Amino acid sequence: MATRHLIIGGGTAGINAMRTIREEESTRSEITLVSAERPYSRMVLPYYLDRSIAESHVFTATAKVLADWGVKTHLGRRAAALDAKASVCTLDDGAKVEYDDCLIATGSSAVRAPVPGADGPGVHSFWTLDEARGVIAAIKPGSHVVMVGAGFIAFTILNSILSLGATLTIVELAPRILPRMIDDTGAKLVEDWLTKHGVTIRTGARLARIEDTKGRKRLRFAGASDIACDVVIMATGIKTNLDWLKGAGVTINRGIVVDDRLRSSVPNVYAAGDVAEGRDLISGKGDVHAIEPTAQEHGRVVGSNMAGKDVRYRGSLIINIVEVCHLDVASFGAWDDNRADAAAGLRADRPAYRKLLFSGDRLTGAIILGRSGDIWTSNDVGMLKGLVQTGVALGRFKEHLKKHPFDVKPAFIASRTTHTLLPETILGRPSKAPGDTPVAV
Amino acid sequence: MRVLKIHPEKCTGCLRCELACSYTQTGTFQPAKSVIRVSPFEGHTSYAPYTCTQCAEGWCMTACPVGAITINAAGAKDVLDDTCVGCKLCTIACPYGTMFYDPDTRKAFKCNLCGGAPACAEACPTAAITYEETATLDWLGDFAHERTARVLVGGRGSAS
Ligand SMILES: Cc1cc2nc3c(=O)[nH]c(=O)nc-3n(C[C@H](O)[C@H](O)[C@H](O)COP(=O)(O)OP(=O)(O)OC[C@H]3O[C@@H](n4cnc5c(N)ncnc54)[C@H](O)[C@@H]3O)c2cc1C
Ligand code: SF4
Ligand code: SF4
């Protein structure tokens, strides 16, 4: 009998896993997908918000693609319980799906600040396609939008909100913006840049409640003046979608604890993406990254292992990039390690900042800010990723980088980073193009 | 697969490859839009061009959330403009630093081997860039290591 794979969650990790199963397997297996939503990419939603793409563009696997891959689907259905001993998953409509192995890739959901009025009309999250539709319907040219929270996800939609002709105020509880993406110096630079571009920022702001007044929203703060606006977006954090898994016997810490093959404590149950607590490439410890590249790599490694290969995963690297008003902001790896040997450079003439963090003579993390489209900024962004990813011994080029943090290329090339990188692949073979997945016959 | 082989010791730094690249890729002579880049070494006494290795992993391609990077007939990773949303994930995923972003078009761009007839190799007067059936290697590492080391010893950095 063909092996029965069950994929729970059709987001980034789930789609990558299914595609990789079809690429890697030697005998045709059965794949069943259970997903609360149709497969789409959340991180493309900001481009739907500013209408640079049509809604159809966000979908990563259409019904036809899933049929081509020979996937049996339960779309719009949620997994409600897992009996890991019997290898059976129960769906929210009572249906039961038996499996030989299963992948849990249910991602995360947005959480709102626990204040009165947070669930009222005109208050939105921006995480799912449905929520994106709500925000799209709400923002009109001239609307005043208040973004509660100044983290990475909030920043991914700033440009879109501004390009819709709305005015924007950002309120953040922490004393500074982007607290989990860049350091204080970088945050100050971004804050000044945004202020210069007409965005109002209020940090250290404790939101007390959200009220309705005359069809508008009024945000009340502890110890600061009210803000009236038309639309409130809460980007106040996310939580893993794992409540349904309680009592299944799968070990959960901050996420589902997985080994280097992405297996959970139950050998035929894998986890990937936002729900998985997998190895971090730099620290070597388990961590929940909740970023797209980690979900992609996790998904592919799981797919390959489900297809009978034996792929061990080295671990994932935190990489984040966001553009706000033509300023690129990126960080990698252990950028916030305050025990690291660090060097920073700030340009006086233009918005450009670098911070490089070393452990011994290896680069372990970096922060980079620069004007968008500055070709050398882009080059360095990738090269810094390469240096962190490979951990090449920099030798005397470390001192060079510390003195000249804007001169990355000679150090990258002369440390023979390319030589170290060329044989590196995630699955132990060259990657296939996205359209090259074998289809069912 | 045919790849771009770089012979750094032959490069004179004339930048013709950058011009040819930008012209073929964008229709204008704008080295800023070239995806092959000549870098100086040894305090501008030697030069070498650097571009995408068309690496086996294709970090740019596997990172793209919308499948906008594919493999063309020449075997090169190639951006499909109509599909790219301009999210830049590929620019940060490519560990070689050879994905670019154009703020005018809001698209990513990269070396696509000109579909099998690379303009840089054709334009290079000293054959410092050749298009050959060979395995891709780290063409510049040793060259740069030697030269950069001399500069560091020469005083710009504190060599140790
Ligand atoms: C606006 C926005 C911008 C972003 N920008 C970036 C960015 O620039 N860079 C970056 O790295 N990351 C970004 N992210 C984060 C990135 O999208 C996520 O890390 C990624 O989608 C995680 O993939 P996943 O497969 O783990 O989960 P998801 O893609 O969230 O997929 C989970 C799937 O599981 C389904 N599901 C949930 N519960 C159940 C259940 N009980 N049963 C069945 N199915 C269920 C969901 O409906 C969904 O289809 C962004 C996210 C958002 C919302
Ligand atoms: S752009 Fe970078 S990641 Fe993509 S194929 Fe070239 S070297 Fe590889
Ligand atoms: S910028 Fe374009 S090609 Fe690059 S990852 Fe984003 S959508 Fe894909």
C-alpha cells in the first residue's frame, strides 16, 4: 500500500513539504492536505494591500496545482485533535484521517493587545488573507491609520499604508521601534527617517483602551494624550496555532520541539515553520523563528525525509529585511548578542549604518541599514548573510571589517567564502525550479 | 552546463563587461544596473569581475515566496518580472551578494547568462571572462586572498 502522508496546514512550510515529497519520492505516495485556509503566502499580502498585485497573485498552489500534484484536500477544515498513538487526525467536522506520517505546519495567528475595545469594529489584525481584505476595505485616501506595535510585521505594511494615501501614526509600548530586529542606534535612525517622511511615532506608549466616538476610533493611553483615527491595526505579536494539539503527546516548549530531521518527540510526526522549535544555525539551540525562509527550509527538509531520504538540517538563520520609505533595514543571525565582539559604522552624510558581530574570527550577526537600491548596499546584504551562514574563518580580515564595516566585499572574496558556499545545499542536491515538480500521471 | 569562468589575472579593470551587461539587461548603458561587478584589489592596482555563480542551491530561487525565480534554458536562475512582487527576500537569501533590486521597477534582478549568450564574456577584450562547459569554482578567492593580504600588510588594516 502507498505511504499515506498527512500535511496539516497549507502555508509556506506545508506547500514546500508537499512539493518536495513529489520531487524526491521513488514510489508514488498518497498526500492528504488539511488546511484552514487555501494555500497562499502571507508575506505577499502587503503587496496586495497596496494593490501592486491582484488577490490571485498571493496563492501558492491553486486547485489545479494541487490536483496535478495528486493531493487530496480538506480545505477550509481545521485539525481538531491528533491521536498520535493510533496515527489518526480528527478534523473539526468530525472526519478522521489516518496517516503513516504527518506534518504539523499550522503556523501562527495574530494576537491583539489585551485592552478593552481591541475586538471592536474598525480594529484590525494583518496576518491572514481575510484580515488583509478587512484592512483593504477600511483604508481610504486621507484615512488616519494608527498602527499599534512597531515590530517587523508592522513595518512590512508601512509602505503600503502610506501609498494608499493614508496618514500614519505608530504607537509602541517599548521605548523604541523594531525592538526585536535592530539595535538602538539603528532604531533611532529609522525613527528619524520615518518622522522626516511624515509618520508620527509615539514610543513608550501604554495603550489603555480603544473607544468609539462619532464613527471614529479614539485610543486612550496611560499618561499621554488621546489619539483619534479611522482605522486601528494591531501588530502586537503572534502566537503559534497549537492549541488543538494539547494532550496529543507531542512535546511542546515554545513550539513543537524537533530534532535535526524535523521530527517531533513522536517519530512519525514532523513539525515545520512557525510552529517548530528547531535548531538555530548560530546558537545551535532550539528556537522558534517565525520567518518565511525558516518555514521554506523546514518544509523542504520534512518533505525529503517523508519521501524516504535521510536529510539532516544544519539549522536556520534569522534573516529579515524590510523597506520603509526607500530605506532598507536588514538584520541577520545573532545581531543582538551583547557578549559578541562588535564593530559599528555610521555614515554622517547619508542614512547608512552597519553593525557587525563576531565570535572569534567568525561573523555571527549583522545589522545593515542603507538607502534602497544602493547597489552596494544590496551586495553587502547578501555577502554578510554568506559570511554568517558559512561562519568562514576571517583571520586578519576580521580586523579589516572592524575598521571598515562598509568594505565587506574584499573580506568576503578573500576569505574564500565562495569556495565554502558552492557545495552547500539544503537537500544534498541541486534545487529544482518551482514549476518543475513531477505531476500525477 | 556552461558557466562564466573568471580569469582574474587577465582583468584590466576596463569595465566593458559592466557596460555590456547593463545594455543587454536594461537597454541602457548604466553600470549601476549591471549584475556583473568589477572590484578593485590591492589598492586599485588589480581588478576582477564578480557575478552570480548560478549556485546549486539557488538560495534566491528557493526563498522566493511566489515562485518568481526559475531556471532558464541556459540553466541560469532567472527572475520572472511579472511574478516578482519586489519583496527582496531573494536579495538577503543569496549568500553571494549577487541578487539586486531595482527601486524604479520594484523588481529583483540578477544574472541570467543572457539566456545563453552572455554579453560580458563577449565584451571582455582580454578574455578575463569566458563562457565554458565546466564546474563553477571560486575563481577569485585565491587571487583576492593574496592581493588583499598585501594591502592589509601594507598598512590599511592591522594584519595579524
Ligand atoms: C503581513 C506579513 C508579512 C510578512 N513578511 C515577512 C517577511 O518579509 N519575511 C519573512 O521572513 N516572513 C514574513 N512573514 C512571516 C511569514 O509569512 C511566516 O513566517 C510564514 O508564513 C510561516 O509559514 P508556516 O507554513 O509556518 O505558516 P503559515 O504560512 O501561517 O501557514 C499555516 C497554515 O495552517 C493553517 N492552519 C492553522 N491552523 C490550522 C488547523 N488547526 N488545521 C488545519 N490548518 C490550520 C492556516 O490556515 C495556514 O494555511 C510575514 C507575515 C505576514 C502576515
Ligand atoms: S543569485 Fe545567488 S543564490 Fe541565486 S543562483 Fe546566483 S549565487 Fe545562487
Ligand atoms: S523580490 Fe521578487 S524574485 Fe525576489 S523573492 Fe521577492 S518576489 Fe521573489
